[in-house]
Amino acid sequence: MAEESRIQELSLEDVMGERFGRYSKYIIQERALPDIRDGLKPVQRRILFAMNEDGNNYQHAYRKSAKAVGNVMGNYHPHGDSSIYDALVRMSQSWKMRETLIDMNGNNGSIDNDPPAAMRYTEARLSMIASEMLTDLDQQAVDMVLNFDDTRYEPTVLPSRIPNLLVNGASGISAGYATEIPPHNLSEVVNALIYLLAHPAASLDDLMTYVKGPDFPTGGIIQGIDGIKNAYTTGRGKIYLRSKTEIKQLKANKKQIEISELPYEVNKSALVARIDEIRVNKDVNGITEVRDDTSREGLLIVIELSKDANAEGILDYLFKKTDLQIAYNFNMTAIEKQRPVPVGLKQALSAFLDFRKEVIRRRTEFELKKAQKRQEIVEGLIKMLSVLDEVVSTIRTSESRKNAKDNLIEKFGFSDPQAEAIVTLQLYRLTNTDVLALQEEHDQLTAQITDFNLILTDPNVLSKVIKGELKDIDKKYASPRRSQIQAEVSELKIDTAVMIANEDVIVQITKNGYAKRASFRSYKATDENGLTEDDYPVYLARVNTLSHLFIFTNKGNLIYRQVYELTDSKWKDAGEHFSQEISGMTEDETIVKVFDFENLNHKGSFVFASSDAFVKQVDMTALAPSKYYKKRASKAIAIKGHNQLTSVEFAATENHLVVLTTEKGYLYKFPLSEIASMTAKSSGAKPVKIAKKDRVVSMDVIESEDLVVLITDRGHLKIINSIEIPISTVDSIQRAESIFMTDDLIGGAQAINPESRPQLQAVTSKDQLIDFSVNPANSAGLDDEFKRKIKLAKNSIIVKVRLKQEVVENG
């Protein structure tokens, strides 16, 4: 029955909750977060205390790191040697700690993230500044508690004279909490403490005249004063850390980028490898070599650039795409009164001052008691010398030591400590005991006791002591600021020109929506173009990789691409279909026309015509690509019903004419200025009415004297001088009457310059291309017959005529 009474029925939820709560409390308080007073985590504190206890400080020779680790693990921190050694090494790394607390001899790692040598090879001792954190430990200035096995005592906090929480910062993750406190400049923090000591109501702006921001051991440039202010107010904020760089001019119009400082905790070797990967992959154009020239003189990464490379653009790209610039997020969390709290600048400074006041009070109380005890002894010795013979006689006649003490107390009125000091005094000391020396010591002790009492009773005196110690620290350990602070965050806009090789390539975009780019060498190496039988090139040209393509579909949509964004393929490959990137493309959506531009600043407008005779013009700026252009097409013209976009042309000015050609052979001519400018989402307007069974097959933007080549669906053609086409209205429609004694329909029309002899292509219903040429001198009247016939395959008709697509080989 007794055994059964010990069994408890508990829910798993309660047991897990209680156990996890205890575990969380432990790792928050005893592992991951620093104390707001000395800025140390428990393992760091135990390392410093154990090494100090062992006399392993800057005044003595180095000792094996393994000895320090063993002492810490065996006496204070039973959590494994690797975690202890890792913490010890980190405190010795000058690129991670603003003021190193451990002086290590041997390989302690590197900024390239190389691991340190094993602890049996390295040697370590406390640094000089670490001794300032351990001063006063023997004066009962802080609480001491039993270690894990109750065999010795360890401090709950070090009586640090260094504001270590801000000076060296901290980083850690616990259960539900994390901390990221950046390092600061010691001198700035000390000056802020002195100011706050004299002005307890100081504002954050007042304190930031001293502490301007973090000061990272690796230097670099800090951007974002607002982020610093937020962090110093709430404990959270965001800044950007940028490498210190310089662009140097070399011979032959070449330049190189030199990097001399990196953002905090950036792995140098990984950064160099990443930049070299960008060079190899040609993600950016112009980098010829990347090398690490770091030496004992300091860090140096060199990026050599090609002739005439855009150094500023390349540097902006590297800032954006590599760890040359990083975002740093403040999360200033520390343990205060056994609880994790967010810490602002003033709170951190105030907590340190309160802690120093407590340490100095406890130290002073210890020294006061010590001085009072000594003064009591000195007074007894002075009194003894005045009756020395009687004292000696009394001691000689006493039966024992205790009897001698009692007799001295009873006969001369000595106190117990005085009597004890007298009976333990060795006889030889009487030979040189000088009452004047004792009186001088008594006077010094009296003055000390007066000073101690003033410190304990007068807050101004206490503040003066703190101020004096802070000034001494500043004088001994001050160093110049390493990180530069800039108020504003620089906006990084990557110039597309630096991301790609500036070269000419061959581009093909087909009716069915396949697109590719290839080198001119690949284009010349084969006669295969990757096309299927039911497809043909709508666009085939030699263009620059930085050119802009406006690609219009029969559904009235616009697909925008820069040439370099097209798939880089071998010429014999088909390329990539736009539907693989563009959402919403339908199976029957085809490419109508493609335009290329050197930039997006061209003045002019696109002119659109749909098969149901809706016409409009849209300014080029209204069709500028959106930020979503890679994922979806934009609307260029709204198409009604089952109609399609027939033609698109670009006009730089409005000093042009527009000619519409219908399937039934009707020609309409208008001044471009009379075509309404509309938004991209509109359908346009109908300048004329066409028959329900008729449709627009072509729209051309022409000069006043251009010729128009008409071709019928069965291959008859004639050339008309556009001057003969009257300006049209609804009531004045010109029709090519002579062809309609047959069943021919107009297959297409193409405007040409009367001074040229262009090569034309007829596109058939079976997607075949038939090349032919025309002689502008053979132009005919509106009523003349169609004289020439193009031979067509059986059951094939002509559906379009256009200028022949040709690649200009000389670029």
C-alpha cells in the first residue's frame, strides 16, 4: 500500500509543460543570454573566473588551453569541452570581439571561418582588459554561490569595470528568445556613462551624441540612423552594413575594386568564392579576376575589371547580390533580475551604473570593516607600547594563552581582538616596533574610514568614484572608432547593362510563341532553325543583348522582354515557349508582330488595328513594362468577340498616313493624326464601317508617297501608289473591283518605299514562306488587274504578306 501511495496520475500535457518550462528557464538564464550587468553568458563568466583563480592572467606566461578548459569543465561548467573551448576561442578572436578578453597563442581560427587548432596545441591567458572585469572579486563585491557539485564557490556575476554588454555585444538563441547585440566603441560608451551619471534624466538624443552607433571590430560602413535610434529605444532595429571599398584607376583605362573592410561576421573566403562564381557564370559583365590579397598589413580583396567596365554598376550589383552588404537586425535582449528583457541604450547604461554602485558599496563595506578591524589592532598596539613592561609581566605570569588574554582584558581594558593580537605578537617584533609608525598608520586608517563612510553615505562621492574608475578605463583602453556611420541607407539600383555581356546575338520569335537567342557562330553553324512544319519566324534579327522587345499577340496582349532574358539556345533548338513563363496564354494565341528598341525612351506610339476595323494608337510610355512582366502579359488592345489583332505598327510622329485593307478588297486611308490616342485597355474606335462578312487583313502606316503591295489569297498581286487612294470617309470607299470576277480575296498588303526593291514574303495557310521581289516601277492604278501569280501548293492560300526577315551579318 505504501508503494501504491507514491504513484501519481498526471496528464502528459501537464508533465511536458512543466518539464519544458524548467528546461526553458534553464537555457534562458544559464546558457544563451547574457547578463545585463557584466554582459557575459555563464560559460564565458566561468572561463574568466576559472582562469583568474588559476593565476592564468596577462602577468604570467601562456598555459595550454586544454588546462583552462579542463578546470572550467571539472569545477564549474559540466557541459562538454567543445562548448567551453568554442566560447574561449571566440573571446580571443579580434574580428568578433571589439575588445578581446582572452589572449591566445596559436591558431585561433580566422575571418575565413577556418577552425582553430585543437586545445592541446593552443595556449591562452586572460587579456589585460579582462582583468578589469575580475577586479574586486576578493572583496565580496558580488554574490558567490556553490558550484554544480557543492565543492567550491563561483560568482553569479563578475564585478566588471568594463560595460561589456555594449562593448563586446552578444549573440545567442534560447527557447522563445534570441539576442543580437552589436559591439560598440569603449570610449563612446564610457563617455555616455559619465554623462548619464551626472544627468540621470538624459534623453536618448543626449546619449547618442556620445554613443553614435555600433562599432564593429571589422569596421565597415553602417547605414541607417533611424534603425539605430529604433534599436536604442526599443531594443529592435535594422541597419545595413557595407564593406569599405575603393575604385582605383589603372593603366589602359582599366579599373579595379579594392575591398579593405567587411561587414561584421562575414566569411571572407566564402565572399571571394561567391564573387568569383559571379565572374565565372558571367552574371555580371566586366569582372576579369577576383583575388584575396590579405596580408599582415591588413585585409584586401581585389576585383579586377575589364577595359571600360562600369565599375560603379558592378559594385552596386555586388552590394545587392553578395555579402559585401548585409542587413543587421538588432535584438537587444539580456537577463535582468533573472528575466529576459529587451534592452535599449539608456536601460543598458543605467543598469551598468546601478550595478557599479552596488559593487562599490559592497567593496567599500568590505574595506571599511577591514580598516576598522586594523585600526582597533593598531590602537591596542599603541596602548601596549605605553605599558609594555606591565604587559610583558602580565603575560609571563599567566598560566596559558587564554589566561593571558583574559588578564590583559581585565587589567588593561584591551578588547578581545587587541588582546589576541598582543599575545600572538612575536617577541622580535618588539625590538623595532615604533609608536610613531603605528600612529601614522592609525591616522591613515582614520582617513580611509572617513572616505569609506563618505562613499557609503554621500551619493555624490560614490558617483565621483565611479567617474574616476571610468576615466581610468577610458585612458587605458580607448581606441579609435572603426565603423563609419551614414545617416541614410543607399538605394541599390542595379544597372542591367552590368549584368550581361553587351554583345549582338541572333533572336528568333515564331508565330506559335517560341523564342530563343543564340550566338552568331551557332546561327552560322547549321541550316536547322528548330521550327516545326506548322510554324515560322515572325521575328528574326541580329540585335544587342540589351535591346528591348515588344511582342504583340493576336489576342491583343503585349509580352515584354529584354533580349538577354530570352533562353540562350543552340540555333538548332526550338527555344522556350512563352507559356512556360507567361500565365494565361491560350492554345490559339499567336505572335503577330515584334519590335526591338535600344531603350524605353523612344518617342512615338503604337498603332493597332483589329480584324473588325477597330483602330487606335497608344503612346509607347503607356506600354512600359510592369514589375510583373515576366509572369504575365499586359493588355495592349481589348479585342471583342472572336476577332483578332491584325496589325501593329510604330510611328515616331503623327506625320503619317494609315491604310486599312480588307479581305473584300476595300482600301481606307486616314491621316494618323485623326486616329484617337487611347489607353492600353480600350478597344479603339471604328473610323469606317465594313461589311459584316468582311474583315481587315492589314494595316500599314505609310509616308505620303509609299507604294502598297496587294496580294490575293490565290497569289495574284499588284502595286498601288498610295497617292491614288483617296482620304476615306464612311461614304467614300475605294474598292479594287477588277479582281472580283474570280473568287479571290485579299490575302495581305505591305507598304514599301518607292526607292527600294525590297524582298517580300508571302505566308501561306500552311505556314510556308514564299520569297518574291517586286519592282516599284510596275505600280498600277486602282482599277488595273492583278498581273502576277505566285505558285501555291494544293489547298494552300496566302494569308499574309510582309517584308522578308533577314539577319544582317555585319551587325
